[in-house]
Amino acid sequence: MKLILIRHAKSSWEYDLMDHDRPLSTRGINDAQLVFNPNHFFLAEPYDILASSSKRTRQTAKIFCSLNNINVEDVIFTNNLYTFDSIQLEKIIKNNSKGNLIIFGHNNAITDFVNKFGNYYIENVPTCGVVMLKFDELNTFSPKKGVIIKTIFPRDLK
């Protein structure tokens, strides 16, 4: 199983909105276009795509899809991924680990998950950061460590 975890791009604090409703900032949009360049992704295998229902995460997923010729209607947007808790994220991943999976979500859930199941420590997955992991097995009864096969962070591309 391959798992791609993507933290939403930088959000805007310009408006007085509930956290769930904050949109992407201009920097977030620019970073997403930089990071999601098709040269960074080779998605030959089929992937299920899940994303948090927050506005910034939906926008991030839509940019990813448009740049990689993926139909945004194939993305499942769910309130369950509007979580900052790695235990909740882990449950969602295990319940959907039948094949390859792309998840658009939030920190601290993503960084904590990567550090629990990855093969090396990442201090912080930044906004619009991508971590690709490979697992031999990841199920409810036997969580195994995975191997981080690639990271893509905006700061490394500028």
C-alpha cells in the first residue's frame, strides 16, 4: 500500500471566519501550484482520495486534481478528516487501506502519524507538505512501520 499524506496549503487569516471556513491565502495557492506540479507525482497506480471538508483543504485538493488530471468528483470530502488528532487519522487510514490512498488533512495529525509510522523523524510537515509512505501492511490488527519514500515541501522547491 502506498499512502500520500498532504497537509492543506497555507490558509488566509484575512477574514473573521470559523476555522473550518478559512480559504487559502495567495501564498497557499502559489505553493500548491508549485508542489503539485505533475513532475513531482507519478500516480500510475490507482489511488482512493480522501480530504477534509474544510474550505482550505477542499481548495488544496482541487488544485492538486486540476494539475494532475484527476477528476475532483473522485475525491471523497469528509468531516471525519477535519481532525488534528493522529489517532483519528490512523483509524480513517486503517479503515480505507484496501489500496493506495491519498489524504488531504491537517496538522498535528499528519506530522504525528508520519512520526509514528514512518522510518525517520520529521519535525513538522509544513503547509502544502507532501509525505509519501509505503507499507507492506497496515490494518486494524497489525500496524507496521512504513518507509517514507518521498517528501515534497514548498521551501525545498523555491
